[in-house]
Amino acid sequence: MSAQGWPRYVPIADHALLVSFADSIADSTSAAVLGLDRALAKSPPEGLLECSPALVSLLIKFDPLVTDHVQVQKAAEALHRTPPLDSNEGTVREVEVCYEGEFAPDIAAVAEASRLSVDEVIDCHLKGNYQVRMYGFAPGYAYMSGVPTAIQVPRKAAAVRDIAAGSVLVAGPQCLVTTLKMPTGWSIIGRSPTSILTSDESAPFLFDVGDQVRFKRISIAQYESRRATATP
Amino acid sequence: MTEATLRIKACGPLVSYQDGGRPGMLRFGVPASGPMDQLAHAAAHAALGNPDGSTAVEISTGGIDLVCEAGEVTFCVSGGDFQVFHSGAWTRSWCVRTLRAGDTLAIRPGQWGSWAYLAFCGELVCKQWAGRTATHSTSGIGGGSLSAGAVVKLRDTRVVEEREGEIPVPDLARPRKSARVVLGPQIGAFSAGSEAVLLGHEFAVTPANDRMGMRLSGPALALNDALAILSEPIVRGSIQVAGDGVASILLADHQTIGGYPKIATIVSVDLDWLAQLRAPDSIRFTAVEASEAVLMARSEASMRRQYLEQISVPRGNLQTRLMRENLISGFILG
């Protein structure tokens, strides 16, 4: 299961260990990251504070007053021998998207770059099997893999400022739904009324890393009515 | 129920509500936020007898001017060396006083330090996000930022005269010349000489210094261009180096993931005084082994606990105060 020399364990300051599984992105690497993340959540070693999964690595943060890098590495090595997570194991979440009008300023450019019609781009985006691989950049920014090859486009040369929250973005194989007004260099192909940042204190985010995501097309009218009911 | 109302008359940028922080959410892209100087924040609450991790107002070098419109409440100002003007009297941060209706309070930067804390014997009424008031400056989640005209509400306010007076500034809180780092985790992304450059030269804090991080100026740390690194997790204290070779230290509101390699990470016990540096203060880096960094965290945790316990005891009448001040200065100097 493990390639020669992997995983690698590197200490970070006095309070964390970075476990790296490969130096390039692959489904098997992601499964290994999520597998160790899941195993640590199930059997946390003493002093474990939190884990943060990224594309090819897992950050394990611990309390240095209770444990140290050596103990945490031993625990991680023992757990890494357990089978990795099945990529179909995550909960399936549905996210609604309106691909129309001002909500999709870049969809025509994506269509042109992909040599497809706008409707074909939408169909293709809806057919993707998305999985949340990591959160990053800003609170609730869930990076999903699974954009179909036919509509994979590179990032723009320069970022565009003040992109509205709820924008559905693509760049290469990755897709994300923004949660805050932020700049982005990714292509904006739709807008979602689905809140990724929930107001539920015990589960403030819609997804956990490893969850699968299905997009569902909605009209502008449906989008407006969802927003109207969502706002208190 | 006792209450107090304060009105902000003037206020610099980056003045926000901060409790002890919101740890445990790195996996959702949310850094812990909380105070830039955790020791000073803890000291303000300890000196007032508040539970650790209560909410305080974090004040930048932009300062703050406020007036107490109603009620009365004992407060503490801690952190760095800030000037405190309270209804005609002038003093320095690391003091406990009482604000009464009609009183004005102004806090301004002094000789050193970038962040001060204003804590109260009472509860600051502000928004929470995921159960915490800590404000994440870039998204605004949490209690939020203060600006001119804002009204600050306090409830369960108390006046505790036996806590009034000065509190000692611990040596642990004072800026030093050199910060200890553990090399990595992406030291392999740098060219061979970069480690020696990091450890052998002086860097300076630049004005690009906020709650997200502190950009340094100094010799370039050359990347090994063989391989672009993938986005990797970031922690508070990561020293990341952009493509131009410029190093930045990531602080309380850091991004949780980033594609720039991290040459080293500051040990946690050096983060509080480091956050208090100002442009153009200089800084050097000394490498320690990860195992040494763990031992430092343990020995300094007990020193911090001892200090906070000392200042949490009410000062009492004048005679007890004099006695205690002798004991504390003995401890601080020792």
C-alpha cells in the first residue's frame, strides 16, 4: 500500500506533525490522507488536539504539555497500517446552483475554451463526481476534486476582486463554492443559495473533508426564493 | 443586574473583540484567531479575577478613545508599553483602574508593542460564531471590529477596588532579539544556502504587519525551483517564503492552507512577544530541535502559570500590596 519512503513524518515547531503521503495529487493519496484522518478521529492518541487534511498531507496538532512528536508519530504509524478510507464512504451532500445570467460571468469563456456550448458545460459540470479534499484559503472554502476533464480550464492570469459569497468556481480539476466576498482567479460559472457556513453551532459547516457533493441545477426564480426563505 | 455602556469616540483599524480563540477548526479553513499576544490577554483577565479565555478588546497601535456613558466597571489594560489616559490621569499599560459614568479613557502606543488588551470586571456583550467571540479579521466572523461611534455594552459589571493598581510586566512578555524556530516542514523546497541565510542574518519587521501575519525584509531565501509545492497546512508561527524570496511569519488569523513553502516554524512560546514587534524592529532566528522545543513549551508553561496565579490574587489594602509587590518583583527579577 505504501510507496518506498512514504509516508514522511516532519515535526512542526513544538506542537504539530506533518504526515506527507506523496508529492503529487492522486486519488489513492487522498484516500490515505482521509484514512489516517478518520483513524485518528476514531482512536485519538493522548494529547491530540486536531487534524487538518490537505491534498497530499495531514497536519496533526497536539498539546506539547501532554505528548510529543515521537509519541504522536508512533500512534500515526500504527494507525496508518489500517486500510485507507474507501473514496465512496463520505456522506453525499447536494448543492444547488443557478448557472444563469450575472451569476455565471465566466461560463461563456469556459465554454469557448472547452469548445462546448454553455448548456454542454452545465451538463458536464452537473455530471461530475465531486469529493471534498480539503478546506483552505478562508473559512468554509471547501476544495472539491472531480471537475470533468472536458471543462477543466486554468486559473485566470489575475484575480478579480469582490466576488460574491455563494459563487461556484472552477479551476483545473477543482471546484469550490465561496462563503465570503473575496478575490478569486478561478472561473465563476454559477451561484448557489446553499449555505456552506451554517448557523448551527455544533456543525457550522455543511461538509466534512471526504464528503461527496452533487450539484443540482436551479433557475433564477428558484435561487431568489431560496435566498428569500434563507434570510431571517 | 449591573450594566455599563461605553461609546467609542475614535478608534484605529484592527481593534476587535477577542476571547481566548477558536481552536479545532483548521480542517474547515478557520484559524484559531484569538489574541495576538496570548500572555498579555491572559494577564488582563487574571488581574481582574476573570475566567481565562474571557472576551477583551484587542487594540492596535491605532489606539482607542472612549467615554463611559453609564455604569461603573473596573478594567485592566495589558500588553506592550501603551499609554493610558484615564480622566485626567496618565499611566501605562499593565494597570487596573475603575471607569465611572462620564470618565474618558484613551489608549495610545508607547515605547514598544503592537497590541494592547482592554478587559473588564464584567461581560462584554458581543456576537459569537461557533461559540466564540474571537474575531477573524479577514472574514469578520466572531465579535467583530470596533469603529468610531460604536457602543460597547457590558453586563454583570463590578467595581473591585482591591484589584486596582499596577501589575508587573513579566520578562516573558518583553520582545527579544532572537526567536527560536524548528526548521521545516518544507526546508527541502529551498536552495542549499537558504538555511544559513535564515539563521545567519538579521531580518526586519515591515509595516505589512497585521493579524494575518508579519512580512519581513532581509536577505532573500532562495527557493529550489525543481518542484512547486502543493498546498500544505499552515500553523501559527509558520515562516512562509513567497516566490520573490521574501519571508512572512503567519500569525493569529493565518490562512490554514498555502502553496508557499515554509522554511521554519517559530516555537509557540516565542509567538507572544514576537507579535508585539513593530516596524522596523529587527529579529534573528535560532534553530532548535523539535524535542527541545517541546521542553521549552513545558518549562515556560509553568512560568506562565506561576505569573498568572501571582497577579490573580487581589492586592488588598496598602500594606498587603507593598508586601506582594516586593514578592513579585523578586520573582520577576529572579
